[in-house]
Amino acid sequence: MEEVLALEERRRNIDRIDKTIVALLAERMRQGLAVGDLKRKQRWPTRSPDREAEVLARVRSAVAGPLTATSAERIFTLIIEETSAVQALVGEETSAVQEAAGDEDAAR
């Protein structure tokens, strides 16, 4: 019975941590979208290999066991890819809206 209670408690802790991780990922994505907006305004590329390498290096150096540097790098590579994908998608939507607005202006 104690083991079942201990298991349930650990699972509740994991659920709480997962909720925090998701909230932090959402905040990171919001920041990434803001960065993407700035890049679009300056006509800079969405991806920056140098910046991505810096982020991954910082993540690897911040790792504490039992998480390995390799695991952390894989996780953050996915986070970077998802952020870039959303930046690109928002950029396409923004361009489409701007084009439509331009077409409306031309029709007037």
C-alpha cells in the first residue's frame, strides 16, 4: 500500500512538473515569435546557425544528472526546430495578410 501511495505521489509530482514545462515552453515560444517578428522586419533569416549553436552549448553546459548532455541537446534541438517552424508559419501568414491588403489597396 505504501508503494502505491509513493507511486501516486511521484506521478502527481511529474504531472506538476509537466505543467510547468509546458508553461515555460509556451513562454519560450512567445519570445521566439517576438524574435521572428523582429527578424522579419529587418529581413533577416529565420534560422541563425551561430545562435542555435550558442543555445545548444549553453544547454549542454547547464545539464545536471540524471539528464545527459546528449538528451538535453536532442530536446532543445526539437524546441529550436518547433520555434523556427512557428516563426516561419507566422511569417507566411503575415505576408499573405500584407499581400491581401496590398491587393485591396490596388483595387481602390
